[in-house]
Amino acid sequence: MNIDRPKNLKLGCVAKDKISGFSGVVVAVTEWLNGCQRITIQPQEMKDGKPIDGHTFDAEQVDVVEPVEEPVRSPHGGPS
């Protein structure tokens, strides 16, 4: 089963939960048997010198704050 999500909601983008305001980098996208898709967000801040734990939210309640830039691909000269 393939679930559609916003095209700009990708690994590495900065996202924010609409309800709690929790924000950070998208580090995981999981698809569940019942058809829901969950997004794990890892904050970029530290607390007491340690990384803050990431949290997981339903994809429908997550907004993209800063899309991830797609790498520019150039020909590598190998076989086509």
C-alpha cells in the first residue's frame, strides 16, 4: 500500500507539528499496516549538552517549514 504525502515532506527537510509546535529535521518516514504514515522529527537544539529526543506525528498534522534542497546531478562520464 502506497500512501501519498506532500511532495516536499521528505527526509532532511525542516518540519513542524501543527498541534504542539514541535519542530526539527525529518529523520524518518514510516508507513503502517492500517495505511497511516508517521513522520519522526528530530530537534536541532540541545538540552544540557545532549540531543533532544525526536518525536513521531501523523503525516497529516506536519507542515514543511524549510524544504530539503535536491542535489544537482551532473553526468559522471560513465556508461549510459
